[in-house]
Amino acid sequence: MFTLAEVASLNDIQPTYRILKPWWDVFMDYLAVVMLMVAIFAGTMQLTKDQVVCLPVLQSTVNSKAQPSTSGKADFTTVETTTGQGEDASMRTVSFGNAPTVTPDIPLSRATSSQYQPTESGQEVKKEQKDSSGRKTNLDFQQYVFINQMCYHLALPWYSKYFPYLVLIHTIILIVSSNFWFKYPKTCSKIEHFVSILGKCFESPWTTKALSETACEDSEENKQRLTGAQSLPKYVSTSSDEGSPSASTPMITKSGFKFSADKPMIEVPSVTILDKKDGEQAKALFEKVRKFRAHVEDSDLIYKLYVGQTVIKTVKFIFILCYTANFVNTISFEHICNPKVEHLIGYTQFECTHNMAYMLKKLLISYISLICVYGFICLYTLFWLFRIPLKEYSFEKVREESSFSDIPDVKNDFAFLLHMVDQYDQLYSKRFGVFLSEVSENKLREISLNHEWTFEKLRQHVSRNAQDKQELHLFMLSGVPDAVFDLTDLEVLKLELIPEAKIPAKISQMTNLQELHLCHCPAKVEQTAFSFLRDHLRCLHVKFTDVAEIPAWVYLLKTLRELYLIGNLNSENNKMIGLDSLRELRHLKILHVKSNLTKIPPNITDVAPHLTKLVIHNDGTKLVVLNSLKKMTNVAELELQNCELERIPHAIFSLSNLQELDLKSNSIRTIEEIISFQHLKRLTCLKLWHNKIVSIPSSITHIKNLESLYLSNNKLESLPAAVFGLQKLRCLDVSYNSIALIPVEIGLLQNLQHFHITGNKVDVLPKQLFKCVKLRTLCLGQNCITSIPDKVSQLLQLTHLELKGNCLDRLPATLGQCQLLRKNGLLVEDHLFDALPPEVKEVLNQDTSIPFANGI
């Protein structure tokens, strides 16, 4: 059996949700708990004490019942009956009132003889009547137990047996109906978010400050009225965004100060600076409230669900009341049972008593009273729901009492939640309205931003980046602090997720600024600031969601050298780039586009004559049209990564000045066109890694000037001898393929400095490999190599050797003759290293000041 606490837990809600429970919901919750107690008490009594006691009704008793007693007293009466043919047989029936009770106190033999043997004299009959204590039934204990159980199920009304369980089920349904809107996922998330925001708004120091200033302004106005001022002072807003004020309306400026037209005096409020944590919390709350409003006002699901659950509770109340009232009179103490087991017992009819009848009847009446109260409250709730439009909420009263006249009215679920909060405490809605006002938000920004981000704090955030430049990264601020422009030695400025970023004329002080990052930050620039950026900015990174977010002034930076564009530039938006041509970027050398292009934007050709590096990183979208590449005759580096290319584009073969080509992460299967690279005399680096290349054509030997070849993460099974005809090759990377053999021709690569063949199926190292005496990096890991030749000692310039993941039993002792190799450059299992001779380990453990590079 479960406890009351376990069932009552269904009625538990988070304590913070209590502000959304009006008095009627709270009262119904308590009524539900009381009904639970009634159900569990009745169920417990029924399980522990409920029973039926039955006695057989003899035929003589039935006949005697035809003559009811008139005394009406609870005394014992004796009824004599005569049976047989002329013979007297006396039996005594003891009854309590009108209900006869047969008491089997005399042994069965005596009862039988007294019943069937005729009496010889009246004295004997009187003596037997005096000694007898009841009628004999000829039933033993097991028969009584049997008939009691039979009659419990047959004679008792079903409601008497299942009343506690019905009450428990009905109460659980009512509890679930009352709190379903707190549990349903689509409403619970909104309610939880709303309560969280509401609590933070109520406790925010900014709310107290804003309302306090409003009270101060009201006091000032009342004072002016009492002094009989002839005219009200005119307040001028310092922000053009707020519009021009009227002559009689006081305006709160964004900075939190009030400027009088007659007396240019600054009135400083009592609290002008918020704590850093409080200011950040208030700014975050404005954003949360804005997003929550946009999310919740779109639907009225919470309102409909609350109305629906109230209707369900009302219908449930009517249903319970209608059928329960009919069963009040069916609960009785006495019952007649006809079990039809005469062949087992010998009697056809029994009279039974139900010991819990009076208790169940009282509990049922109590339950009906509770359910009636519950139902009337449900009817009142429905009246309240439809009396006023709860899907609209006006802050008119708050607007009248405060200076925040721009607090908007809300609708749908947002309005309904505020109406529910008003039933708890209207102060919550008043304080919440402060965070719906744009005037309040602007005021907060002006007051807190510059106080929180002082020059000293900004100086602490300045760091050195990988290029050893002084860099400042500002993330998710309400604006750009004024102190930023006092950092005159700053070289790199990153602004990320600052939607209201404004670059003032003070930026002209930052004479060392050369690089600017705008990450989802459509910055606005003053004219003086633009003139400075146009003449001094060298590198610009713009990250955006839509191309329209790119500021228009970006396309007018004449001295810009590097431009990085990261964002959505699909085929539908490609035409939008043409709105602002790149023609003005006359000194642009590097253009990096990370997007989802299907073709190279045509206006990139505006900077084609002087562009030296073009990088296009797609997100897997297939790049189809590449004809614009032919116009980029001066491009020296070209990267087309993740563009779903299946072959090497023919337009590349027209780039006569191309020095480095990177086609990483495409779908290239064959490179037969590689012979056309022989016309690219300056090509020194070819990167075809992370593709699906199966074989290398022999025509690769025509690329005479090739110095670096990257073919890792392909499907190569062998290395053709033509590869080793590239005499200028310094770096060869064929890692993570299926190569099983290193050709002996590798010894021809006398200029080879970096060789990577990790993750293949090589089992034997040719001795010719160690003729490449200029090798500095040798990666042989994750293969099937069983031994390392002693000739490894010929690699005197070796600084990095990877052997981990092979089948080696030992390492050659000649490793100690590799003069530049140290332990930190040797990647091998620990047990192999420990097995080396002590003198070799001592050499490898020596410190060296000579740096090494792996060339990757």
C-alpha cells in the first residue's frame, strides 16, 4: 500500500511556480489533499477491518418475520414454531429488534434431538427453552467463513466495496488536471523560463534603481507644482534615437542624467553605478525578456491548456456528483444474501451485516461535500477566465506611474501569464515591465557600459595573438566601450555579437590599428571614423548570417589588403553581393570566403587583377561554376576546400602564376588532368589530401618544380616510380592510404626532408630510404613494420621519428648516431625505448637547443 505522502507528491510543484497559482488553485490543492486523506483512510479501514457476518435464515424464522414485532425495543423475543405431523418440535429464535439471530451454542446432537423428537410434557419444553441460547444451524466454522466471503461479493453493493478506490482515482485525476500545464513539455518550458525571468527581474537592482528614479522625478514634479512654477522645465534628450521631447514632458536621457534647458545642471541620482555583476545580469535580462516575448506571444497554448484543464475538472465534478449521490442510500448495515449454494450449506438465504457501513456512509457524505466545494470553485474559475480578455495585457497603469511610457502591451500566453501573476502580487508585473522598455534598456547601457569597462579592465583583456600582435576581443556587450579607443597601441580589435556596435571618431587615436574583426556585428561607423579606417585598416574579418549584414562601408576601404568573409552566400543570395561591388578595394591581395557557394561570385573579378591569394571553404555545397578563375592571372595561392569537386577544374590550368594549390576534402577520384600542370612553371606545392584518389598517373613527373606533394587520406595502394622522378621534392605525405610497399626508387629523392607514410600497410623498409640523408621528419607509425635497419644512423639530420603502432621487437642501437634526434622527437612504445642500451638512451635524453620542424 502506498502512503499519503507518495500520492500527495503528484500535487507538488516547484516552489517558484507558486506565483502562478491564484487563490482558487491553492484552495483546490488543499481540497484535493483532504480528499486523498479520505480515500486513503477509507481504503485502510476497508483493508484492515472490513468484513461481512452472515447467518442463515431458517424457514421458521421467515414465517415468524411475517408477524413483525410491535414493541420497537431492542429486547430479545422468543418465537415457538411447530413442525411435523401432530408432533411438537420447539426451536428458539433470538432476535434483536426485527432482525433474528440464531446462536449455535448447543451441540449438534442435542439440537438434532430437540428438533425432531417430540416433547412428552410441557415441562420438558419449558426447561429446554430455558437452557437453550439460540437456534441451531448445523453449520461449522469453515462453512461460516465460506458463506461470509460469498456474501461479501454477492450481497454488498459494488459502491460499498470500491468507494475508496473510486475516490482515490477521481482525486488523482483532479490533481493531474490542476497541474498538467506545469508538466506538459510544450508549456512547462515556457512557464519555467517565464518564472525564472520574472524572479530575476523582481530582484534585479536595476529595477529598484529605475523605479526609484521615477519616484524622484514624480516628487520633483509635485514640488514644482506646489511652488507655483509658471512653466515646466524643458528636458533635452542626449540621444537622437529617442526623438525630440515636447515642451512639457520630462525626458530621461540614455545616460541617466537630466539636462534642463534653463539651467544646464547635471542631476546625479543617488545610485549611478551598478555593481558589475548586477549590471551584466540586467543587460542579460533585457535580452532574455525580448526573446521570451517574441517566443511566447506567437501562441496561446498555455491559455487554452489552462482553460481546458479547468473545463475537465468542472465536467469531472458534475459527473462525480451525479452518480455518487445515488449511492448514498445503497450503503446499508443489513443485507439479504442468496448465494445459491444450498447443496453445500443446506440453506438458501442468509442475513448479513456490514460492519463498515456507517463509517463508509459518513465518509461518502464528507466526500460529496468536498467535491461540491471543489466544483463551485471550478465554476468561479471558469467565470474569471471568460469575464475579461485574458489574452491581452495592458501596462497602462505602469506607464502612468513611471517615466517608461514606451512599455508595450502584450498578448496571448505572455498576457495570460501576467494576469495569473497579478492574482498573486501585482508588484511583479510592475517590476517586470521595466525590462520591456527600450528607454530603460538604453538607459542601462549608458550608465553601466562605460563604468564597467574601464581603461584598466580593457588593458587587462589585451593579449598577444599568434602573430605577436596586441589583440582585444570583446564578446556579447551592449556596445563598444569608449575606453577602447584610448588603447592607442592596439593592433587587432575583435568585436563579436555586439548588435549595437558604433565606431566613433575617437578611433582615429588608434594609429596602430591594422586588423578589425566583426563577428555578427553590423557596426555603424561615423564619417570621421570611416575616413580613418579607409586610410589605415589593412585586414578585415566579417562573420555574418546573411550577406545583408555586411556593412556597406566595408566595400569602400581602399587600402584594405586582406578580406575574410564567413557566412551564408548561397545561390539565392549571390546576387546581393553585387549591390556593393568590390571594385573600390584596389589594394586587396587576399580574399578568404567560407560559405556555401555554388559558383564564384562574379564581382570577385573586380579585384581579380591584383588578387594573389583566393581561399574558398565550402560547407559541402558543390562548387559548379569556376570560369571566373581564369581572370585571376596573378593568383599565387588557391584553396578550394570541401567543394565536392570530382575532378581538377580546368580553369586552374590558366593560372600561370600559381604556386600553391590546395584541393582538400573534395570527391576527386582521378587526377589524369595532372599533366596539364606542366604549364604552371611556378607550381611548387600540390595538396590533394582527403579525397578519393585511387592511383597517381605517371604524368606527375612533368611537374618539374614540385617541392611538396600531399596525398594523405586517399585510397592509394601503391606509389608509382614517376613520383620519385620529382627531384626537387622536399615533402611527401602519403599517410592513411593502403600502401603496402615503399619502392626502392625513393632513394632518388635526395632533397627529401619530410616523408609521411603513417597509417598504411608497410611491413619492410627498403635500405634505399636511408639514402635520403636530408630527411628531418620520418613518420612510419601504424604500419606492419617488424624491424628498423641499422642504416637509420645515416639520417644525421633526423629530428622527428614516428614508429608507434608497428610490430617492432626492438630498436636499433644505431639510433644514437642520429645526432639531432632526441627523446621528445621519438614517438615509440615505452618498452621499446627502455630496451635500448643505456648509452643510446643517454644520448637521446640529452637536451638540445636546436629546434626541429616537421614541415606540415
